Amino acid sequence: MIIKIVERYGVFIATWKIIEYDQDGPNLRLKAEFEFSDGSRLFIRQIVLQESTFKYAYHWQDEKGLLRCRWDNSPHWPDISTHPHHKHVISNDKYLIEPSRGGDLESIFVEIEQFLSHLE
């Protein structure tokens, strides 16, 4: 999965590393970090337990460490239409909680690619 993402979005990826990868049968724990061409970073955390529990958090910050977007499925925003999936974004200096399509890492990279494409 990670290798396919690196191959597809490599033009925007400056460096990447897997910090933790642990798999025991259907259980999986993954932590990874990506740095992009603009100096921003994406921190990935995924946990799969018994194929029935999938927890994730994808934290994207700019080169100064300030939040650009965080996607996760913690169930603390029950009023969001895509509950528990949501994203935290900063827009015009306002902190917003928005619906999100879920933990699909490919869609996260599509969003990041669109953002970085506008910088070029």
C-alpha cells in the first residue's frame, strides 16, 4: 500500500519512512511519516484489530508545524454526517470540523496532491 502511494505521488514526496510496522495475523499497527516538496509533513497512524476495528489518524502540517488538516475516526463529533469519520481543517484562521470519506489513504494523498499542485 505505502509503496504504491510513493510510486504514484512520488513527484510531491521529498522523503518518507515507516516508523512502526507490526502485524500479527489480522492485527496491524502502522506509523509512517512523509515530507512533501513544500516542506509539509504527513504523519500516518493506522490500527487494525481482528479485521473489525480500524482506527486511523492522518495529521498533515505545514513546514512550521502548523495544522493543515487532520483526518481521523475518533467518535467525538457525532453530529458530522460521516460520523465517526471527519477532518479538522484550518480555513481563513478558523478551526473547522468537516465530513470526511473515511480512512482511505489514497484519497488523503489526492487531497494533498491537489493542494501542492496549486503551489507550482
